[in-house]
Amino acid sequence: MSGHSKWSTIKNKKGKADAARGKVFTKIGRELAVAVKLGGPDPASNSRLRDVIAKAKANNMPNDNITRSIKKASGELGNINYEELTYEGYGIGGAAVIVETMTDNKNRTVGEVRHAFDKFGGSLGTNGSVSFMFDKKGVIVIDTEAGDEDTVMEAALEAGAEDFSAEDGAYEITTAPEDFSAVREALEGQGYEFLSAEIDMVPQTMTSLSEEQRKQFEKMLDMLEDNDDVQNVYHNADLPDEE
């Protein structure tokens, strides 16, 4: 189903991606800052930082920007404390939603997240209210031009991947969260480049919405993703591909 596919989600955002590229880089810069603060500025000894750098490269963030963000985080940003907070709730039609944030002002963030839910027919719930409907997985997406399916699948499975699928121009590789870094680094070491590489919340089942509900739900997603404090939004709404 389209909603299960990380590649489908990426394609749905591609039209908006160029206009929002600066915002994406800002959010990744914040992730780099938190990773540096938690584990230091050296990627060799900081696996979380290595993972964020891989995400940055998959989003075409220039190396200069990545280096500058790391240097800035280890110096000037030493006095800024971002708190990682996750919110859960239901969108219109009962679709489950998880919102991951990094914020220096918890009251501002929860107010803005709640407003997005309320404005478009949803409701913010308590922690644990929907997360049981998702599995935490590492998800790596590779363009099919990187190699034939058997070769890429063999490389992924040998590296420790849990699952492999091919659809519509992309290979999707799934790992256990604790194996994500090792699998990603093994594939990087073989020269593979990624369309996406990050820890994801994968829905166990999808929720169907009417056309009108989908419009409302997508407006809510846009409002959440436009928020500077929001890093990731996961949901189980079955949204159609937008070509």
C-alpha cells in the first residue's frame, strides 16, 4: 500500500521540497547540533552524528553546510539546549499521528502542535496513545539505478538488513533500529548512495480516509511540517501518490 512505502512518502514531498529546502537544512542542522552535544563533534566516535550526516547527504545538504553546522554546534551553540519531545494523537478520520520535535521552548511547541491538530479535525492525545500502532525501524531507500535488484538485495541482507523490497524506481531496505548504523555504513562502504536513510516509525496498518478527509489531513501535515520545531511526522493515513 502506498502509505507503507517510505519512497512513496518521499515522492509526495518532492514537489514541495525545493521551496522548502532551506527549512529542511535548518532542521537537519538542529539534529546535528543535538548529536554533537550528546556525543561530541567527531563522527568516528559518535554514531548518532554519523547517522544524521547520512540523512543530511540524502537530502543533498552540501558538505560545507554540514561541516559548518558541526563546528557551530561544538562552539557557539553550547548554551542552547534543545529538548527532544514526542507528541501523539489522531487526525481527522481516526488516522494515527506521531510528531517528533526538538525545541528550546516546550510551551510554545506543544501549543502549536495542539493547534494544528485542533484546526484540522484532529485531537492531541497522551504519550503511548498511538505509538503501539507503529514499529520503529531503520529505513534506507536506494535508487534502482544503483544496481540490479539481486545484487543490492544480497548486499543489504549480508549487511544485516531485516527486509528488502523493490517498487516504482526504488529499493527499500528495512533494519532493526539497533542495526541501522551498521547496515547503512556497510552499504556506504560499497559505494551506494541513498535517497533516504533514517530511523522511521513504520505503521502496522493503514487508515483509509475519504477525499475530503485526506485534504484536511494533508493540510494538517503541511502545518506541522512547516513548524521549525517539528523534525518528523509519522502517520498511518493511506494517502495516494502524487505524481
